Amino acid sequence: MKKEDLLRKLGSRKFWACVSAVIIALIAFTNAAPETTERVVALVSAIGGLCIYMLSEGIADSKPSDVTNYIETKDYREE
């Protein structure tokens, strides 16, 4: 797996929803208290949100900001 693929997956909301679902299923399987389930879901959601934010900011910062668009006038000359 390439680094770009891994970063894309870590930044996916679907991935974090899947992680949350697996953790909730494991907690339910162990007959944990509802309060424990709520706390673990909150923790996973916070970590997922933080990962998505960090990845999106890193991608945005890695792109050059001094790019200017210009139009070639020779493309629009009337002949």
C-alpha cells in the first residue's frame, strides 16, 4: 500500500465510521456498561476528527500558493 493510499484512508469518514462500529460491537460483545460504550465512541470520534483535520491541513499546506492563472492572448486572436 502506498503512503498516499494510507493517508487517504485515514482521512476518510467511512473508515472512522467502520472503526467506531467495530469497537462498539466489541464492547457490546463484552457486556460493558452503556457509559463505557459512550466514552469509547466519543474517544474514537475525537481521534478520527483530529486525524481528518491534520491530514486535510497537511494536504492544503503542501500545495504551492503562488500559482497564478493567465490567459494566452494568442489563443484568442481573430484572424
